[in-house]
Amino acid sequence: MAGWLSLNLKLKAFVDSSVWGYADELLKRIDDKYCWNASTGTYRYEDRNRSTSHVHMMLSAALGMMLDSTECLIFLNSSQSVSSKEDAVSTTQSPWLFAEIAMARIVRKQIPERPRPLREFTEKRAAAGPTIEYEIATALATLSDMTSKTLNMWYDRQEQRQGYALDALYEILPAY
């Protein structure tokens, strides 16, 4: 999707994992260096909790700041990220996705002023452990639905006009 947005609409997409990788890989490196107890052959529990808390909070804060600084959030609602239950309540097993959706509800919503005249702009999941699910249906309800039909309409509209691609999207879907 990020590649498509760049190629077809000249938009830059932020994908968190492509910037800072995966938290579990970072935690493994930190824990191997600072939390490993060679005499017992195990990790020190309290140190592991501390390192995990710090890494998750730092990444969560950075993600929140990035979400707040972006103009537009596009959420890919796939079966890999969201599961629908029989009672039609969407859930996710990803605490990161839960946090991102929750943050999307509270970040500032604003469309920046465009220069006038407009210029053309040449988890990994652990194999073992409990399954934890977070309810996100309420948060998802605050986002506009974008189908492949909407995506094609957006592309066609941008092809027919000058200006910034997200302005074409806002003509199709409300920004709020």
C-alpha cells in the first residue's frame, strides 16, 4: 500500500516497522546484553519487565507523536489484523494495533494549508502464551471506510485534477 501511494499518488507513507524494525528483535538484543543471568541460564524477571516496559513506552510515544504529525491515517483492515466475531464486534490480538487505533481517536485532525497556487509535486507472535484480544470496534467506527472502489475513485480523481492527492481523497471521503 505504501508503495502504491508513492507510485500512483506521490504520497509518502510512514510504516513504523520499516523505520524502527520490530520491538521483539530490539528487546532480544537488549535483554541478551543487560538481563541475561549466565549463572542460571535465564533472564532476570525484573530486568526483563523493566526493559520491555521502557521499549514499549518509547515506541508507543514515538508512534503517537508520528500519528499526531500526519495528515491522514489509512488503516488496512485485513484478516491478519482484525478478526470479526459472531456478534459483529471487531477485535485484534495485537496490542500495537489496539494502541494505534486508540491513538487515532485522540490525535489532532487537521488539513494543512496548501501552497497557492497549487504546485505539482514532481508481531511476530510468540508460539506459546495466552491469547489476549482488545475490543476496537468503537475506535474503528470513527474511521472512514475505504474500499478498493474508493481507492480507484481516488486515483481517477487525482488523475483528472491538479493539486495534492489527499485533497482529492477528502472530496470523496470526509476527513473527520
